Amino acid sequence: MDPPPALRTPDGPSGSGLVIDEAVAAEMTAHCLRVFPDEGCGLLVGDGSTSRVISCLPVRNKAASARLYTLDPEDHLRADREAEAAGLEIIGVFHSHTHTDAYPSATDVEMAPDPAWHYVLVSLRAEVPSIRSFRIADQVVEEEPLLFA
């Protein structure tokens, strides 16, 4: 399933940003819609050297909340082992915002576990979901281009 046109963004500078297959973007969005009204979340598996997402692994939201997500530690460990077995790595996390735009909240920034990760947000606020990607390091948020392949 291809993501709706609203999920597409213009290409950024060559070699910058996060590259994600459209089918993976659709899978992330579908997971977030499936668990609505709670926030959906999961991990992004890929190649850190190229910032290319190969797959997403949905993870249970231990917070079971519409305004907060906490990755289930057992699911996180399983995802890490699956990525390693495939010769890949976890390069980021995704989660939905059920009532706000796709921009990291103060809680998202405070809880960002790894400055090397990509933080992808799926907003379910509007009728058509939107996706944006960010880097968060030392409590500083920088949006990055999100390129759909």
C-alpha cells in the first residue's frame, strides 16, 4: 500500500536525511492507525551509514496512552536481535501523535535515548496522516529531509 501523497516530501540535499521505502512508511502508518486512540510506536531497522530504513518493527506501547509512548523492553530486545541477525541495526524510532502535529513534544525531546537515532513522527491529527523525521541531540531538535524510495 503506497502512502497518500500528503506523506511525500520534496527531496533534500543529496545524501542527507532519512531514506524510507514507501511500503515501510505505509506499514508504520497502518500500525499507528491500528492502535489508535493510543500512540503507536516501533523501531526502524536499517543501515546507519546510509540512513536507509529497511523495515519497521512495531513495538507495544507500555504506557498504553494517547499522549505518551514507552517502548516495551522485551519487544525492543527482540527487535535488536532480529536486526543484528540480519546484519542491520536499529537506526531510529517512530511513534504517532494522535492529536498534535508531527513534531517532537517536550517529553519526546527529554526521553530521546540516542542522539544517533532518527525520530520519525506520524501525526494522526488530520484525516490524512503526515510523517516527518527529526534528529534530537542534547535536547536540540532538528528536522531532517525524509525521502521516500
